[in-house]
Amino acid sequence: MNPKVTIQPLTKELFKEAVELVLKAGLDTKEEIEHHLKHIDAHYVALDKDSVIGIIGWYQDDMNYAADAMGDKFPGVEVYWIGFFAVDDKYRGKGIGYALLNKLEKAIKEKGAKELWVSSVPETKNYYQRQGFEMLMQGKIGDNPKIFCVKKIT
Ligand SMILES: CC(C)(COP(=O)(O)OP(=O)(O)OC[C@H]1O[C@@H](n2cnc3c(N)ncnc32)[C@H](O)[C@@H]1OP(=O)(O)O)[C@@H](O)C(=O)NCCC(=O)NCCS
């Protein structure tokens, strides 16, 4: 990773820029992105000088978002899931995603987490497997195909 790139907690000052980045990555609507990013202390950003070039966050699934799709494999509402995770397309493939994931794992470990879960589009399956995740199952949330993966936090 370029040594000029730093990882730090999201701040109110960087909120708007972070929303724009997730929007540009096409991960959700502006309203949903703003709603989730309001949990500022659950998000970390990658900065190149002062510009937001990456973001990652965690959430707990107290809305049972994945429960229907996962059935009896649903891990419950206490576990931590990867929320929005994106790196600006000009900066991809340089290890910034890896650094953000690493930061997230450390942060949730401090909260007592033993596992990190992710539900994502099937295209990201190989990426997560290479990052040490095990694919547990496939399913659909609404009409959208999803993979469900988990990684042990050591
Ligand atoms: C998924 C995503 C966040 C990954 O970010 P990234 O910064 O490109 O991730 P990394 O650089 O850590 O890893 C990407 C690849 O670069 C490689 N890489 C890591 N460090 C590297 C380095 N220093 N130099 C070159 N390549 C490197 C990794 O090995 C990885 O290769 P692989 O996919 O063959 O395993 C990014 O692709 C993205 O924003 N995608 C669109 C949004 C999305 O799908 N988000 C996930 C939804 S949950």
C-alpha cells in the first residue's frame, strides 16, 4: 500500500465525501448509505492526503436482514457483519481493501467478536476466499443473489 495512504476512523467532516464514495461504487441508494454511515463510530476510511479513497464499516443484523435467506444457518443478531466496503476504482488492487479489512477485524476483536461475517454479491466470492473467509452458503435477499461467508478472528 502507498505509504501516503492512511486508515482512520470516519469523522463528521469526512461524512459527505464518504457517502459520495459508496454511492459511486454503486452499493446502495443515497438515503440508505446516509442512514448507515450515521453510525460514524462503526466506520473507517482510507485517506490519500485529505481525500477519502476507501471505506469499510461493520453492523449487527438486528433487523434480521439475512435471516430468511440463511434459515437455520443465520448466526443471530450479536455477530458482526461487514457493511459498506469500497475502494475508489483508481486505487483498487493496491492492498487498500486488505488494510481496511484488517482495521475492521482489529476493531471488532476489541469488542469481543470471534468471527466476521459478510453477505455480498457472488462476484466477490474469490476475493473474500483469498482474504481467509469460508463460503458458508448462497441465497437470495429479495431478488438479489448473495453469498454468505465467515472468517474466524484470531
Ligand atoms: C472489494 C474492494 C473493496 C477491494 O478493494 P481493493 O483495494 O482493490 O482490495 P485489495 O487491493 O486489498 O485486493 C485486491 C487485489 O489486489 C491484490 N493486492 C493486494 N495488495 C497489493 C499490492 N500492494 N499491489 C498489487 N496488488 C495487491 C490483492 O491480492 C487482491 O488480489 P486478488 O483479488 O486476486 O486476491 C474493491 O474492489 C471495490 O470497491 N469493489 C466494488 C465494491 C464492492 O464490490 N464491495 C464489496 C461489497 S461487500
